[in-house]
Amino acid sequence: MLVQNAAGAVGGYLVQLLRRRGVGRIVATVGSPAKRQRVLDLGADTVLDHDEPLGAASTHNPTEDLDPSGGRDDTIDVAYCCLGGPATESVLDVLTPGTGRIVQYGNGNGRPARFDAQTLFYRGVTVRGAGGPDWYREVLHVARPQVLDMLAAGAVRPLVDSVRPLAEAAAAHRDIDARRTAGRIVLVP
């Protein structure tokens, strides 16, 4: 599995939930070297910088299978992508041919990923958007209570970068834009 932006709140939860489900190998990306250890502590096996070539993921743990049911050790079976643009487009190069999947759940850099339908067809991979009213309804009514139960039991932990007064909202946004945060910033009145 690949999780982009694993030091963010959603990515951090994904790493924890995947580890909890027993996923064999989790490759994660982060926006700065300072965030690597935090994501390793959440359960990732390999942590790369967003700008590092994803092919490097196959050389960190060459003897581990990504998927015990048959995935190759040099490819990614499922990628959870939220960055958009070239960062998401490059995932196609490491997806398992014939079965690889991208779950697109955001567009953090503001540039949409562009996928050629013919490339998807020939590689036999799929892209699924995680959004829209039906998806949100499912998440809010099914998954949310489960995640809240796990939080209450201490099975997963929330990723809070900082708690700040509402008057610091502009500074908080600057920190997010500059990739200085890891997790959510909570603003209080």
C-alpha cells in the first residue's frame, strides 16, 4: 500500500488503520524529512519524501511482499493519493499491472492528476475517486462511528499538530502552505 501525505491527518489515520488491518507493507510519503520518524511511528515501513521517486520504495524492503495474496514485491497494489498533479500521476509507474488501484481522496497541490484512459486500460489499473455524496454518506454513517470507537479505545490516535487561538488562523494557514505541520491544527475562540 502507498499513502501520500502520511503526516497529514487523513494520511496518518490511513497508515494506522492499514497497520491495524494487518497490511503487509506500507509505503508512505511526507513533505519534509522532519516528518519521517512520526510516520514510521504510526506504522509505515518505508517513508519517502513527496518528491523522491516512488521507484525507491521497491528497494527499501526487497524481500517483503506488498500483498501476501500475490502482489509483487516491486510494485504497489493500492495507492491512497491526495496530492494531485505529477505526484499522483507518477504512481502509475509503480502500480501492480493488472490489479493496481489508485484511490484519489484529495488534490492538495491544486493541480489535478491527468490520467490517459488508454494507459489505464493497457496497464489494467483503476482509479477511484473517494468523494461525492454517496461516498460521504457511507463514510459518515458507517466508517465514522467505527473510527470514533477506535479513538476512544486508544487503538488509533488523532494527529494534532497544534492547538492555537483563532486569532492565529492566518499564521496557521501559512504553516500549512509551507508544509511545517503534521496533522490538524485546532483553532479555538
